[in-house]
Amino acid sequence: MNAGKQCLKCGYTRTDQDPSPFYPCPSCGAVYEKVEAARRAKNQKPTKKNILAKVGQVAAAIKIAPELGQQEVRKSLSTLVRTYHGKQSDAVTAFSKETAKLKSEGFYPTQQLWEDGRWSGWAFLVALLLCFVVIGFPIILYMIIVKPDGVLTVTYERESP
């Protein structure tokens, strides 16, 4: 039935004397249709439609199971950058918890940077302008006493196998 059919995997050409079934290659056992489909998929250039479909699948995974969706996205990455906001002790606690999860995926922290929180110049300017309405004095006093949350930035890199 498939006499003359050449296997794309091993190059064997089927003859009339080869036994049935006719769908696998008698030499290597590869199924003709699967090998041809794999070859087409490999040679197919990524199109906007394919890329959007993959993005849609990942977005759906994130919506259904956020942790699974994040893991799916992280499988293709070699570097992650995470930020943790809050007081330094709170940020370090959050960092420690997430580091344990990421280590199971092969990511290890390589760099850390702590930046203290600070008020922007605009916030001081607004508080200064509000001094004319008297409410600005307590705001400036609050801004001097209370410091805003800082940011811990951590870079993770995937360990090479």
C-alpha cells in the first residue's frame, strides 16, 4: 500500500514485500504521519497568530492557576528580577520565602540591592504649599518622622545543568 514511501527519519524506502501495518516504517518503527508533522512544525516560522496563541495559553494558565502560569513563563527564562517592597525586615522575609520556591525551579539569587524609601521632591513641595493653609505643617512633620517603604531588588539566574 505504501510501496515507495520513504521514511523521513531513517531514509528507508518501503517495498511491496514489507509487512503490514503500513503506517510505521519497517526499518526504524517511526510513524510516517508523526515524523512528517514534527518536521512541518519544526520548519514552520513563528507567526503573529502562533505567538498570540501561546501568549493566550500562558495568560489563561495564569488566570486559572497563577502559580502554574508563573512557572510556565519561568521555564523559558534564564534570568529573573524581583522587587520586594516594605520595611527591610519584611522585604527580606518575603525574599526568603520566594527564594525557596525559585530554588526548586533552578533559580539562585546572584545580586541584591536595598534602597531606602524616600519622599519625592514633589511631596515636599505640596506639603510646603499646604503650609499656607496650616495643614501643611503636620504633613511636613509626618514626612520628616516617617520614612516610606524601601525596595529590595534581587536578580535570580537559572543554574546551568
